[in-house]
Amino acid sequence: MSKRKRYAIVGAGSRAGMYIDAATGRFSACAELVALCDLSHTRMNWHNGQLRKRGLPPAPTFHADDFNLMISETQPNTIIVTTTDAWHHEYIVRAMDQGCDVISEKPMTTTLARLLAIDEAIKRTGKSLRITFNYRYAPAYTRFRELIRAGAVGTPLAVDFSWVLDTSHGADYFRRWHREKKHSGGLLVHKATHHFDLVNWWIDSYPRQVFALGDLLFYGAANAEARGEHYPYTRYTGEEAAKDDPFALRLDENEAYAGLYLAAEAETDYIRDRNVFGEPITSEDTMTVTARYANGVLLSYCLVAYAPWEGLRIAVTGTRGRLEMDVTETVTHLKPDSASAAASKGAFKETRIRAFPMFGEGYEVEVPVAEGGHGGADPLMLEDLFSPDPPPDPLKRAATYRDGAASILVGIAANMSIESGELVDVGELFDLSR
């Protein structure tokens, strides 16, 4: 058996669980989890409790203040960063300076200054950085890229992309730290980095110019008051007045949330179930972006975070035709006995791809399906990350550091455009041609 690669995870919230399970389960023959690092020992102890339930030994734990000590004592090869977005750069840079490669959750970071710090660390240390864009591995999105590369639209010229988040998932960004731009960069960085990366990947290009508009139109106290709605509580758990609120999340009704967040509040001061119609909220919930790419493609993008269903609609039009894809991920309020609900088993509820040749008859494209998170993507991405012999990658699904930079630069430039009201030249911010 070959020597196992050593991993340490910094950031022990719920997202860390996927990597903990992968390193200690499916890939334990080639991976070893040597440490957990977080602001909260309560959170780390919860994850270790899950390991004990599986009959596995707990991982050594280190407070975030002892990050460098963790590396020196446990000697990981790779650090996996799953912290709050605004701290990704801190641990990426420190890990590289300590001689480690890094795998980071998206987004790579949240501001231009932090991106430049990561760029300098890579130049200084020569260490590698992988960004976990799991949507690239979703079979439906992979098929979309295959069709474009095979010439289904000829040369791509225009992309029309709309993504809607529902009143369950979308609202959740406004219950937690993502609602403040200082932590997340707003949804144009945190969430839309997924979407911008897909566009970059599908059309094989990087952004050149960006213009955006955005506002908080649904969530927040002022919008609720304008609609005549009143929510006189700051959080949901333990609030009797919130018992009939459809936006409520009760941490004590979910084992993971209770153990990772409710029990850790004294250590972290982090409230995971804040009222979506409370304050402060500095992230937009309604956004539009226009971008021009290096290859001349024009993008029109829209994101809303309060729809009754969740998914995407995208169309790529080129010199020889048009390719369209509709994906329904969730329908929040389907009746259990409805036909749509009965058909909504699997990773995506419904996926449809249609091709329209310029002077031919349109046709439906068969869409591959797979089980697992993010449309069947997570198991495939984890294999690519952890396997010592990952499968061939002709479609270049493994996202590089430059891919991570390109995706957040659309969001960073969009935030700058919203603030200034002006078109932003991405090339003046960062050189993606290197």
C-alpha cells in the first residue's frame, strides 16, 4: 500500500463534514485526517463524536490561534480550508508559508486585496491551490460543456443565465454570516462564484469587463415593514412568536445544527438562525450582471434569492445554433402527493437540455444522472481530490487557482460596479492571462 497523504481541515462547520467523511471513509486507504482546527472546540468535538459513532478514532484538535502549531505537530501535506469566506486567504497563505498545498472551498476569497495576497503566496512558495467547484462534476453540466466543445452552437457569442434560489435555501444565506458582505463578499462572490465558474468553463474564456446592478429588495427589516409585515425577534430558536414563521430555522430540531452551532454560541458569538427580516444585512438579494469575455462572448446574468423554486435556466447562442438547459433543483412547496413531487427523486428534480441548430430541427439531448450532492457532483469531485489515481479529465473539471481567481473576479468587479455605477475592467484589477 502506498503511503497515505496527510490532510488537516481548518474550519469545522457543517461543510467540513464532507471532507472528514471522505478522508476517514471512502478514501481512508490513501488519505489520513491528522487534525481539525477551528475557533470552537465544541464544533471539533462534535465531528469527533461522529467519528466515534463510526468506530473511528478522533482527530487531534487545535484552536485557530494554534494553526501554525497544528502544522508543525501533525505535518499535513495538504490543508483543506472550509472557514468563513473572508478568512480563506489567511489560512491559504499561512499554510503555503508552512510548506503545505491547499484545497479551498469556493470562493477562493472575497476581495481583490485578499486575492493579491494569495497570488503572492503562490509565487513565493510554489505551492499548489485547488478550488472545489463541485458543480463542474455534475453530469448534466458536464454534458453541457461536452456539447459546446463538440460544436453544438458553433462559436459561442452570447450567454443568457438566470439562477433562482428558493425561500428555503436562498433565505438561509440571510440567516447566517453570508448576509454581511464583510464575511462573504455578498452572494455575487459567495454563491455566484459557482455560476460564473460554470460560464467560464463552458465557453473556455475569462471575463474582461463587468457591469452590475444589485439591491436588497425582499429580505431585511425595511422591506418587511414596507409590506406591512412585522417580525419582532432577532432569531428563531426558542422564539414562541416565530412558531408559524415559514422562514424560521430552529437549531434545536436538527442534531448537526444543535451540536455545531447552538452549543458553540458561547465560544463563537455566532448566531446561525438570525431573522431574515432583521438587521444587519448588507448583501443584496436581487442582482444582475453583464460581462464581456476575452473571446468576445457577452453574458447576461441574473440572481434572485427568494423564489418559490430553485434552479437555473441558461442559453448559449453561437454562430451555428443555440443550446438551452433548464434545471429544477428544488420546489419548496410541492404537495407530497403531486405528480411533480413523485418525480422529484434524485440529485436534481428535473433537467432538460435542448439543442437548436441554426438551420435544422431542434432536438432533446439525453441527460446523464447521478446520485449525490450538487446534482451527483460531490462524489466525483471527492474522487478527483483524494484518489491517488484520479480518472482522466479531458474536460478539465479540476479547477485551478486561475479558475478560482477568474470566478471571484466577476463577483468582485460586480460589487465594485454596484458601488460605483461604472463598468469595471477586470484586466486592471488582475492579470488572468498569465
